[in-house]
Amino acid sequence: MTKKQKKNLIRIIVSAVLMVVFIFIPVDSWMRFAMFMIPYLIIGYDILIKAAKGVIHLQPFDECFLMSVATIGAMIIAVTGHGDYVEAIAVMLFYQTGEWFQSYAVGKSRKSISDLMDICPEYANVETADGQKETDPEDVEIGTVIVIKAGERIPIDGVVISGSSMLDTSALTGESVPRSVHEGDEVISGCVNGSGVLRVKTTKLFEDSTVSRILELVENASSRKSGRESFITRFARVYTPVVVLSALALAIIPPLISLLISGQPHWAMWIYRALTFLVISCPCALVISVPLSFFAGIGGAGKQGILIKGSNYLEMLSKAGTVIFDKTGTLTKGVFEVTEICPDGATEDELLLLAAAAEQYSGHPIALSLLKRFNGRSELPKAEDVSEVAGKGITARIGKSFICVGNSKLMQDNAKGFVPSDKSGTVVYVSRDGQYIGHIVISDIIKENSAKALKELKKTGIRRTVMLTGDSKKAADAAAQKLGLDDVYSELLPEDKVRLTGEIIEKSGKGEAVVFVGDGINDAPVLTEADIGIAMGAMGSDAAIEASDIVLMDDDPLKISTAIGISKKCIRIVNENIWFSIGVKAICLILGALGFANMWIAVFADVGVMVIAVLNAMRNLIQKKK
Amino acid sequence: MKKTYKIEVDCANCAAKMEEAAKKVEGVADCTVNFMTLKMKVEFKEGFDEQKVMDDVFKACRKIEPDCVIAYK
């Protein structure tokens, strides 16, 4: 609680107690009025002063003015009529209580969101000639050596020069499994060092480091306003004057008509109803709850490593109908691995050994994946007379045998008994002394969560899933079938991807958004072209963070459906709040005009609704973990 | 040039009104007030002194919301 909140709470309690006590003191007329003025002024003095200032500055339509007019009006009616001062005080009391709740709830949510984003390191331990010095991260230059002890947060992006440790990345990615780092590994700011001491050479300035970029992104997010937020702002601008004018009309026109018809104007009754209008006229429930819902939604998503760059993107994402995926690095791991060894006249080990031996001096990705699979099981035999046949493969002499390792063209020229394989992926054939002995399939591994992610997407209401890839048709079709994608376009150049995305956007239904998910490498133009660009695995990749609208900190495709789920929930809450607030106010206005609603109900329509809307908005912070 | 200032204001509607008022001040190219983070982002026009412009912005906001605070000094 802030000082102001404490003070206001005391005011509320004191004036409420006084009001209740005074009801039982039997004094009359002016004494009674003077007595009730005490709690009224205690609870309302600041409102009255503000209202007066508003009038002086020609800004009369603020809520203080409305509350002042309504309660002073109620006081006058009480003095001239029934002597019930309680109502005016109660209205002021309720109003202040509601304001208090609002300020408390907003403060709480502000804090819980900033706690969520509490990844900003306070200092960096800079290594100097005479020991370590705690320095403001902003003053650390590139290439400085900093020391991170166990339990400390990495302040600046850099490379480990000594030490090894487990890093807790959960603040950035929502991933709870720690990551191990060793000498030579890149580390990003915001992670917490779990165990050992790390010495890190910084590679970036603090302001360009991951942590600063993320914080900036999240803080700017609520400045990019959604359609619903602009609607509410526009609505509020019209709503208050309209209600105030209606109140004025209600105070004047019906009494005049009634005077003409029956000779009885009933001024007090109509003015009371008009005052009720004034109480309801404040738009605050709407103006606060909608941005708060978005803010909480963005905060809740951030907690799970999903950075949404603006409320408008959150709104757009909730309408997603088509999701387009890039293949390599998005649905697949983007690393080639040996997936199958198919010997034909040799043993599996023999086949792998010969292929690996022939390729051992090559730096080609295929060679590397063969060597990786072989993994130094035994010492590789020497390869002699190694020669590369351009576009076909490699030939070499290993021991006494002549070995060919390459594609089908190489086999057709060099091997007997060769049967081409119909496997998808890259197939490497091997022959020994002119005899075909089998093949090895190398392909990009599909991520464990990809199939599940696509199923989840369908569950959240995505109608169509598409994969775009530069890979061969065979490999693309095989992956698509495994994953259950609706459409596949393969053998594409980067510009084809942009064109196809444009076509898909054109063809997709109105009011439906097209999402593109990529790993941020080479697909920046497509990320921009799509309605929503999601970059994944973006820890540290500047281009991806720049080009996309939503950034997934890790590379788990399941997060896409999580993000869509969050956006849907957020929009649902926003809609609930809009309709609930406007609905209750409209009903109370009608009841007030007809004389069924007194000022107590009006105050509920104002502050009660606001508190409920704020509490509803806070639901966005609670996100189910999957 | 863009600058961000911390602000203090009680209600969301008032924050929206402050934004409107600040946009009308001479020397301000654009302004966004974020009630949730309590921050005011001001983009200044070329050739204006930022302190002087902020004086005017502060005055304009005070007129609308007498107890608002902008930390710009």
C-alpha cells in the first residue's frame, strides 16, 4: 500500500464510522446538516477541490465534477426536503472506496507484471587488475571480462572464457530445465547462473543485450494499441458528455411537461434522477479494464517466454485461421542426422565405418553428420587417394578396397547391383570395389513437439496449416505426412515464400489472420508479409526480434498454440469487460431515468463494475502451464 | 528525438486526457501515455528545447489533472 492509499483508507473508515454514529444522534435542522457535513467533507474534500479546479480550467466533465454535482445536489434535496443526508455521504464513500480498490488492484497488477519482467540485473562484476568491482552494467564496454557468481544474473551478453555451470533460463523462456554452458559457449543476459563461477567476455553493450531488448519490447507493447482500446477511448470521449447532457435534459424537460399537464413539476424527483445519471456517467471502468486486460495478457504470455510486441498483435492473433510454417529450424531441428542405415551385402557397422572413413577429411554437412553418428566408435582407417567427384560424391582407397560414397549418379557409373532408394531425405550410397553395399539416409530431425503442436493448433481453432520449404519435394512431403499438415509447398526460393504467403492471405477468409512461423533465419521478409510473424528460438537473434510481431524465446513449436490460447482468452476477457461495463451502465441509466434506481445502485454501476472488471482483467495473469 | 518520462496519475481516463493535452503542445511531434507502466513517451520536433517543451507539457497536463506528476527535471 502506498502512503496515499493508506491515507485514503483511513479517511474512508473514519467518515463511514462518523456517518453511522450520526444517524443515531437526534438533532434537527441546521445542527443536523452541520453535523453531517463533517463526514462529507472528510471523505470528499479533495474531490470538491479538484472539481473546482476543473471548472476554473474549463475542464468540467471530469469525474470529480460529476461526483461533486451529484452529491451537492443530493445534499440540497436533503436540506429542502426529507433531511436524509446519508445518501450524499454514502455516494461519496462508495466512490472513494471504489477508487481505492481500483488503485490497489492496478498497483498490484502493475507489480505482478513488473515482477514477471524482473530480469534486469543490477550490477556487473568487472574483473580489474586489483580484483572485482561492482559496476553499473550500462558502463561496461564490449570486450570486458565480467565474473558471474552462483545465483547471480548474467548482466550482459557474452562468451564464457572460463568456468562451466548450469544456467536457469526460466525467466526468459519459461523453460524450467537448466542449460549447461562451458568455455566457449555464448551466454545471454537475463539467465541466472546456477552453480559454478563463470568468467564471461562481453560481446555487446548493455543496451543491446537480450535483457534490455526484451524489457524495451514489453514496455512498448502496451503503447501499440489494439482496435478495442481505441474503440473504448473514442467511446469514453462521447459517452460522458452525452450522459451529462441527458441528465440536464432529464432535470428540465420532464418537470416542465409535468407542470403543463398536471400543474405539479416534481422538481426534486427529476433532479434526483438526473443526479443519478451523473454518477453513472464516469467511463473509468471501461477505460481502465480494457488496457489492463491487454497488459495482463502480454505479461502472462511473457512469463511463458512468449513476447508479444503489442496489444494489436494480441488482438490479431486471436483471429488466426491459417498458420504457415517454415520447415527447417521451425518444425525440424535444422541439424542433419543419420536417420537410417540400410546395408545390402555388408554389416551396418561396416557400412557406416567405410562411409565415415571416406568422408573423414571433408567439411561437408553430410560428412559431418556421418562422422557424428560414427562418434569415434573405433579408430577410423586411413583413407588414401581421396578424390571428390563434383556433384556426385567421393572416392577413396581404404585398406585394399576402393570405396565410392555419393549419390545415385556416382553409383550408376561405378557400382554393380545398385538399386536406387525411394527414401526421403538425403541418401548416401556406398560401393566397395565396384559392388553396391548399401545406403545411409541423412535427414533433418523433426522436433519432438511438432506433431503435438499441430494437433493443439487444430484444437484452438486453426483451420489450415501450411508448410513452406526450400527442401526437396520428397523430404517435404514425408515430413508433412508425418506431422499431419494440410498443405505443403516445397523447393521454394525465399521470394517464392513471400509470394505464396501473400496469396494465402488473399485467399483466407475475411476477419481471419494468417500467421507465419519461422526461425528468423532468411525469412524476415515473410515474417513481415504475414498478418502476424512469429519468430522462434530467438534468444539472441536480432534480425528475428526486429522483423517479427511475436517472439518465442525458445524453439518449442507448442508455444504457438499456447500463444493463440492466451490471445483468445485475453480477447474474451476484454469483450466480457466491454459488454459487462456498458451493459450494466445502460441498464442503470434506464432504471435511473424511470426512477427505479437510486444513487446507491448508480454508484455500484460506476465503481462496483470497475472493480469487477479490474478483477476479471487480472485473470489474464494466470496462465495454465502445459 | 524521443524521451520517456515517469509519471504519476490516478486514473486511466486522466492518463488518456494527459496524452491528448501533451500532443497539442508546441514542439511535441507525438506522445503516448502508458497508464499501466506509468510512463510518458514524448517525441520532440526538430529544433525545440526538450526542457522547455516539457515545461509546457507539464503545465498543460496540470490543467487537466491537477495532481499529476511528470518527472522530467
